[in-house]
Amino acid sequence: MDFLFVAFGGAIGAMGRYAISLISVKSDFPLLTLITNILGALLIGFIVGIVSNNNNVSQNTVLFWKTGVCGGFTTFSTFSLEALQLIENKSYLPAIIYIVLSVLFCIAGVFCGKKLAMLFG
């Protein structure tokens, strides 16, 4: 049964990621992946914050949201590929900016998500 919660959440997360990829952005910088990863970090931080402040959240709910939705939504593998492609194209400054912004803003997203969860806890 756990697999079904992860699968359904993953499908929703993947559809959300795909929906964001449909936004028309004309740039060589992978802005949509960066935004997706920041939103995913914010969401997983919020989920962890809610769970840590509420003992009534079921394991299935956690699996659905954290493993399923966030796992299907975030795009770390795509981030890694795009960072490598920037490096291979000798776009070193955009690569560095992309890597640094992704790491810093995603960690900040998790932090903010946890703090936001305390407002609802």
C-alpha cells in the first residue's frame, strides 16, 4: 500500500514539474529548473515542519507528500545535467551562478518551509 501513496504523489509531482516546464522562458540559463528545485525545497521543508509539529500525521501522508510529490516534482538529476552542459559549453560563470543559487536557495527553501509550517502548526 505504501507504494501506491508514493506512486500517486510522484505522478502529481511529475505533472507539476512538467507544467512548469511548459512556461515559455527564452534564456540559456536553466531558470525553470532552478525555480522548480526552490519550490520543491520549500515544499519539503514545509512538510517536514508540519510533521515534526504534529504527531497525528500518518506515515502514508508523509510518503505521499515527501517521497511522492516532492520526489516527482524536484529535478536534481536535471539540475546536474544542465550544470554539466553549461560547463561543457564553457559557460563557466552561468554554471557557477546556477550551482551556487540552486544549493543556497534550495537550502533556504527548506529552512523557510519549516518556519512556515510552524505558523500552521
